[in-house]
Amino acid sequence: MTTLRSIFRLFCIVGCLLYGMVKMFVLFPFYSKQHKLCAIQLWSLRVLASCGLKLKVYGKLPEVGQGQMMVCNHISWLDIMAINAAFPGRFVAKDDVAKWPIVGYLATQAQTVYVARNKGTEGNSLKIRQVTEALKNGDTVTLFPEGTSTEGRMILPFKTSFFQAPYEAGVPLIPVLCRYPNADGSSPNPAMAYYGDISLIESMKMVVGQSSSVVELHFLDPVIVGEDRQETAAAIHRLLSEKQQQLG
């Protein structure tokens, strides 16, 4: 039964990805900005459902149509799907994502800002300016400042260069805690984590092999960005870590 369920879900996921690719290629050029976001939201919900995932959202969602940067911890390739299913927008992601089959194409069409690894602030200065302009234009941009994914038991120190963008754009930061809890509601579900040496294919197999799973997004109160981006990053890190400890 587990094998049949996994195969069925894999077919559903591939079908969702192919459908999304065709839709973006054929129809997106004719969509308004808001129509695109709605289409991305619906598609993301379908991908989560295909994976056997139920989305639970806590806290107050951000305002629609105003520039803001959401800052989220990073656990899985499903994080982007979960956030887009709750509140669609643009992302800052490592450039490896652009090379992923199908998913990379979809991310690129959704105007993801790719960041090269190990090039520091100077190498990504153009990207920071792009994010600043997007925020000034009223876009919502999500940042995963850990720079890598984890098992979900702790939040790694933040890389701070992109915290300059919301300061220069004069927009707030929205801390978002992402969780994939076990049935007990507290301990993290390791099968959902995509980190270390786990390949994307291995991760997908672990995800679809479960009977059912939950992804939680906890939206915290907006934070005004200070001039010192290190202090701002530390404050956001503290808020998310405290929320994580509170939930267990």
C-alpha cells in the first residue's frame, strides 16, 4: 500500500510540475501581476496536496500590495511551496535551484532572485539592488538567510547582506517560522528535511512515502528595519528561535 501511495503521489507531483511549466510558458505572458500570484498560490496548494501535506497558517498574514520582506528559516524544498500557498511572492534563492529539473524553470519564471554561493556581499551587490527595487515596487520578497537548509531542530546564524535591501527600500520585515512537526505536534519530522547530502530525488521519496504530514507557517509581527543590518538580523533570529523553542 505504501509503495502504491508513493508512486501515485510521485505521478501527481510530476503532473503538477509539468502543468505549472506549461501554464507559465503559455499563459503567464497574458496574466496581470495579481493573476500570476493567484495562479502560483493555487498551483503551490496542489503540489502540497500531491505530497500528502496539509498546510496550517498561524498569525496575521502580511498586507497585500505593499513592499515587505519575509524572513524564514529553511528546512525543505517544500518551504517555497508552503509560503507561496499562504502568501505568494518572489524569493531569494541559491543559484543551485535554477538547475533543478522543472522546478528551476518554474522558479525562474516566478522572478526568483538567484544568489551565487561563496561570493559574499560584493559578488551579490547587483542582486541586493534588484531586491531593493522589487521591494520599492510593492513586491513581497522572501529570504532564507541561513543560506542552507537544516533538519528543523535549530536555526543557523543568518547571513546579513540582504537585510540591507528592506532598509534602503523602507519596508518592514515579516519573520516567518516554518515547521514540519511529527504527529506529537512538537518534534520535527526528519523525513521532510532536505539538507546535507540528501539528494532531491531521495527527499521526494521520503516525502511521498509518509501517510500524511503537516507544514506549519507561523507569521510573527512586522519588524522595522534598523540601519545596522547585523543588529536587525540578530533580532529576527532571536524572535524566530524563541518561537521555535516555545513550540517545541
